[in-house]
Amino acid sequence: MDLYLSAKGYLEDLDADEQVKEEIKRSFAEDDVPNSYEETVGYIKDIFLKTVRMRKQIRSSKGSEVVEKVLYYVSKNYEDEELSLNQVAEYAGFSANHLSTVFHQEYGEPFVKYLTSYRMEKAKKLLKETDLKTSDICYKVGYKDPHYFSSIFKKTQGVTPTRYREDYGI
């Protein structure tokens, strides 16, 4: 019974949402008390497996919430040349290392790669749809050095910004 109460308390302390809390209550019904040694062993294994599964579910939903928060923040601040993992981590209430790990696990790529890709997509849109100078686009997507911007653009897109505009622009 102590194991049951400890597992249930542990999961409830993980700050789960209401749906998961209801699942915890259903999964840990007190009328499932075993009557024999074999049933007790099975019961203990079941409690352990349920606890691990629910902990993973809770952490995954929390990770998804954090990633959504990060994606929103980037969409609103990508133009800021000072935007960094540290700044986003502070906004999300995490250490930079922890946020980096959670973001990579949940999103599938490192934060810096995501930020670069996001900025490159915005730059491509501006190159296609406007006649802004490449240097102006550079500043609009969060880079302070036009040469560095061109270098990153070519590295990630395979062509220079000027060539990209020639091929796809207005």
C-alpha cells in the first residue's frame, strides 16, 4: 500500500493537467488490492509501469508546452539581432542547457538550427515578395552583418540571396 500511495503522490506532485490527474485516479483505483503473493508482485509491477508511463506522458506534455512557448517567442522576436538561447530560456523560465535539451528532444533539432531556419524562411519570403536590398533584409531577419547573413544564406539555401531573388523573386 505504501508503494501505491508513494507512486500516486509522486505523479500528482508532477503538476499534471486535469486529464492526466483523472487518469491517475482511474489507474490507481484502491479496490484493486491483491490477495496473494503472485498478485502482489504483479500489482507492484503494474504500479511501477503505470508510474513510469504517466511520468513520461506528463513530461512530454510539459515539454510540448515549452516548445510552443519558444516557437511563439521566436515568431515575435526573430528580428532582434540579440535573440539567443539564453534570452529565450529566461523567457521560458528554464536554464539554457535544460531548454536546449527539451527543445531538441521535442522539436527534433537544436534551437540555433531552428532559429536560423526560421530567419532564412523569412528572408526568402522578403526576397521573393519585395525589392528590399539584401542588406535591409539582413537587418529585418535579425542579422547585423550583411556579409555574415549572405554567408549563412548560401550555406543553408545553396545559393546567394541575390541569386535566390533572381530565380524566385519578383
